[in-house]
Amino acid sequence: MHSVINELGFQAAAAAAAAAAVTSNMHFAAAADSIESENLDQRPFSIEDCGFMDPEMQHTMRTIDDANEYPKFGWVDITSEFMSACSELNLGELAQDMLFGLFEAMSAIEMMDPKMDVGMGYNRNDTKPHTFETAVDAGVLKLNNLSYEDLIGIFDALFACMVSWLEGNSMDQVLFTCLYLHAPAKIEDKALRSFCHAVRHLIIHIKNIIISSSVNEEEDFQLYGNSSLLANEESPSASSIGGLLKESEDELVRHSKSSNQPEDIMAVVHRLRFMRHFYQSLYLFDYAMTNSIDEGNINEIYKHLNASLELIPQIKKTIEKGTQPISGSDCPNPMGFSPRIHDRSQPPTFPRSVKMRDRPSSLMFLEELVQRLKYSCKIIRMRDYYTALNFFIEFSRKSGHCILSRSILQGLFISNRRLIFGSMQIKDFLWDSVRAFNNPPVMNPKNALAADRDIQVMLDNFFKYCSSTFTQFIRICGFNRARQRDKLARFIESFDSIQVEAARLDSQLSLMSSEKAAEGNGAAATTLKHSAQFATWVLYNCFRSMMLYLMSGFELELYAVHEFLYIYWYPYELLIGFIVSALTRTENNLLVQEEYADHQSKLQAGSNSGGGSSKNRPKNKPKKNKKQQKPYRQEIVYYHAMLSMCGGFYKAIGALTKDGRIRQPMPKFDNEEIRFNRRFAPFANLTSPPPVGYEEFKTFREHMMRPPSSEIYSIAAKHFNQARNALESIQNPEQEILDMLQVAKINYVVMNVLAKGHQKDLKRQPDFDFSKHRHFPIIKLN
């Protein structure tokens, strides 16, 4: 579908709309020049003639001289002329104007549609929706003497409203349909009053957390609503909410001891207690994100979250004890809610249809939310960038759909003051991260060169330069999965300038190494020689971002099956090899430094003991062979398995394509080179890895597809078998590793079956099932 601008069809439609207000006998010409000369020059249409123009736009376009005539309309029926003009547009063509583009078309209201036109939801005989005051006057809203059944129903309905709000619905359309939240100070029932105060303050804390973290998008969460509903002078302070809930709990507990319905009373107590602990945890999260984070705060949060988690099973058991929503009604509870109270106050283009969560699924959501919040607290244990990035990527994969947990994780790591954990400068955190990743000798405090001013200035400038990019990488991992890919596409290019700076730093250190060697300072020269590791650190993180971008297309179902060939080819031939090379080089550098440090310690021990008597000198015990550190061995094995998996799919898709079993797009609608360039466009401006063109891919593909398809199937089977062996060697595997292992085993069998000629004459495309693993599908033969 394309837009037609300044062409015959559009000009006909535009001219008809403008000139029909002046004359009804206008004729449409066949060419654009004739329309402009014969029709528009007869009488230039005025702003008043454009009845479709927004009054505010009219006011803006008017000059000061005629502003006193505003507004003025000239409504004329142009239906026949408009339909005649539209008949000249071909199928799929759109008419576009400076006053009506794609945004206006998408924002337009489809009249008479109940989902978009709010007026369609009302009948003439319908009564006006109740407000708090009218409901109290009419006697449909109790402020006192509520039964325990009513309280349970209202509390559970508010839980459902809160969950629906966290899932992206408007606060006005879900939470503030509860009339009790409009004026909680007027509620006489103590338990309901304290609960409603807690919900209102909870809204404020959640909004603060999400706004300060800034990892939300419009599809995740709607920040704005009728904020005046939260402005209540009689509201208690945030710190006193826990005490109010505790008082209500204690009073009900005392009543339960002498009551005939202790189970119903305790069901209310469990909900109040859950709200108290849940509120206290979010209150402390909000406080921690604006201050420094310490173990004491996190332990207190853990205590409240654990208490909340223990109460949810008790709440689930008593759902049926409360009042239930009426079947077929939009109201989450029979009493206390007015679903349509804010319909008339919403903007014209606001989403109208809201599907409220049911109560069991809402409690399940809250239970999972509490578990996610507990897991997010573990970020404070990540004391370097490598482990923090891995934690963010894993958290996003497991809990990326929840905006609140993602925001809290982001806020705990980078506080509102833009400090790591609220106390550490970002450049200092990156400094420690590089030391933890590959431990350059020039950054070791015990090394004499660590006090060299010139070296320290160079390192300090480098980490300041890196701070923005590496912080942005962590922040991108806090967005939802779809937005991550969109932002990574623009972010990857920023690594190119950092690669240049890292290479310059390594070059300067290498030059200083030569100077120290010329001066006869061998120890300093050796230290600087082994310091060429900053480029490796930058490249590793660049490769990680590229891999995230490429694989996310499978999760989002962006790739067609015929595109799998070059999508799996790129990591197989290039990207994963670079990642393994960076990790292997880092391990080797660590081993060399370890051996050099042992050698230096032996020389120092020998020099210290050289002047003593051999008789009085204690004999050194023979040292056992010290096991060399290989901190990235597991990750290297994992990437070797991924390399084999990508190779297996690359060869499998190639063989299936050669057999004609992969559906291809029609040639006249397809250009593979354009699609290839667009898929890898974010990598085009990087220096390392060097960009790979379509012609190079074609060369690889032609070489791979030369053997018969049965031989290619056998090679693919070998790749899957290699992946299986590598995955089985990983100790204490996580669920993702086990899923990959199962995919490798099944596809190994499938490739062997195809290699033996099974279904050779069948041209039906296999199914690619991603249900087991998000990046590597199970190939199913039909």
C-alpha cells in the first residue's frame, strides 16, 4: 500500500473537497496541470470552506487581521463529488493531505462502533453513572456496616483492577472505577478505609518507580490519568499506611476470637496483611531507588515479600467467600464500582474496551510478581558489568512482560542519581568490571605502574568515554523484548567509536611498553605488553549486542522460513566465532598473567632468602600443581554448542531449499539482496566485525549447496550431534541448556532420516516448532 501525493487521483479528491463548497458543476480533469489551472484558479478556496478542518488549525492558519471572524464554517454536501473523485483512485492507493495524514487516519473515531464511540454504550433511558456522592445519596454505596462478604469482594476486585492497570490499561478505566478510592476519608469502616488509602498510595509509588526507571513504553503502561483523583488533603502520610493497616488487622483479629464467623474475619485479615506487606515492600523499593542501596534495606524488603508470598495461598482459598461479579457485567464487583464513570472524560481517541482480569488469575499474577521482585533484589550481588549484563538478559527473558519488576530492577541497579547502587560512579563500576573480566596488570593496585599518572589519566578518560554507551546497553535490556530489538538496531553503531578508543588505548600502552623496555625496565615492559585487553572487552560486549539483536527476530516471529538460511549463516560463519575468540583470548591472557605472577613471586622469594644460611633455612614443601583458572570455560562451551546448532540449521535449511521443500516468495515481489541488507543494516557501520555483503553470502551458499542434498543432511546431522555433545558436557545445566539439548537430539534424528532419502519426492515444507526453544526450532516432517 502506498500513498499518492500530487498525482491525478489525489488531486481529484483534494480539488473536489475544496471546490464543492463554491460550485457544484466543477469538472474533474484528467491531468494534474488541468486541475490546477481550470478549477483551483477559478476561486481559491478559503479556510471557511474547509468544513473538515480542525477549528484549532483554522485559528492557527488565520492572520491577526481576520481573527475576529473566527470561527466560521461553510458546510456543504460534497458526497457525490467526493465519491466521484475517489473512484479515480486505484485499489490500495491512499489520498494524503497536509491536514490529514496517517496519524489522523489512525486516530479517527469510527462512529457507531461500540468499541470506539463511547456514545454507543448508552441508551436514552440509561441513568447517569453514579459518582461517590450520588451513590451515597442513593443508598447504593455503603460507608459503614459492611459485611465480611462485601469486604472480601471489594478487596479482591481492587486486586483485579490493580493487575489490569499494571498490564497497560488506564488507571481511570480500571482502578478509579472503584468509587471508594475517590474519597476514602469519608469511609467509616476502618478496614475498608485503610485498605483504600493503601491502594491510593500504592498507585503513587508504582508511578514513581516506573517514571524514574524510564524503561516503559506506551504499550507497557499508561502513566497518565486523572491525577486530581489522587489529590486528597485528608490522605494520611505514606509512612503511616502500614500502621493503619496493622491497626485494622489487630482489631479484626480480636473480633474473630469471639465471633461465630472466624474464617470470614480471617479472610479479611489475610487481605489486609497482604496489602500491608506488599505496600511496605514497594514503599521501600521507592525509597531505595532515590537513595543508596544497602543490605539492610534489601533484607527488610525480602522479609515483606516473603510474608506477602505466604499469604497468597490463604487468599486463594477464600475467593468464593466474597461477593462475586455479576455474569455478563463489566463491573468487577456488585457494590462500590461504577465502570462508566470516566467514559465521558476520556480523550476522543482513547481505547474504550477494557477487559478486566478475573480474580484467580489476578492473584496468580500477584504471586508471580512477588517472586519476580524477590529475584530482582539479587542484582545487588552483581559487582561487575559482565555478571550484571548477564543478569539483565536472563531477567528480561524470564520476566520481560512485567513493567513493574523491570522498572524496579533498573532502579536498583542505576538509582535516580545516576549512580550504580546509589553510591558508585559509573566509570568506577566499569573500572572494576574490566578488572573482573580480564584483569589488566596496569589496573592491579599492587603493580607499580598503577600509580603512574599518565596511565591513570588515559584509563580514566577511556572509562568516562565508555560510561554512556555501556549504561545505555543495560537500560535497553530493561525494555520489553520488542522495544529491545528496535533500540538495539540504533544502539549497535555506537560501539564503533568505543572500539576506536579502546584500540588507541591499547596502542598507547604498547608504545609505552617499548619505551620501558628501551629504558631497561623489563618488569614494566612486560606489564604493559599484557595490557592490550581493552579492545577485547569492548568487542565482546559489541558481539553480545549483535547476537541479542539477531536472535530476537526469532522470538518476535519476524523472519520468514526462507530467511532462516542467512540468519543462521551469519552467527555460524562470523559472529559466534568472534565471541569465542574474544573469550579464549581473555582466558589465555589471564593464564599468562597468572604464570608471570607466580614467576615473579618465586624470584622475589629467592632474593629474600639468598642471604640466609642454608642450614637454618626451612625446607619448602613441594607445591601441588595449582589448577589454572578458566573462568569462561562454561560459556565458551555454550557458544561452541550454539555454533554447531546454527551450523546445523544453516545446512538443514540449505538442503531443504535444494530439494524444493522451502516455500520461496514470488520473484516479481521479492529481492533477496534488499532483504539481506535490511536484516543486517545495524551492523553495516561497524569496523569490527567487518560488514559482510550479499555477494559474499552468495559465495558461501553456492559452495555449501554443491554436494547432493543427502550429503548436506548428513553434515547437518553431524553439527547437531556436536551441539549435543557440547551441551551434555556443561555441568549443572539450566533449563535453557536442557531445551537446546532436546532440540539437538530430535533434529539429529530428523537429519539422519532425510539423509537416507525419506520423503525425497515430497515437496511439502516441514514445520519449524519454536515452542521448546525460542531461537532453535524442532524440525517436524509432515
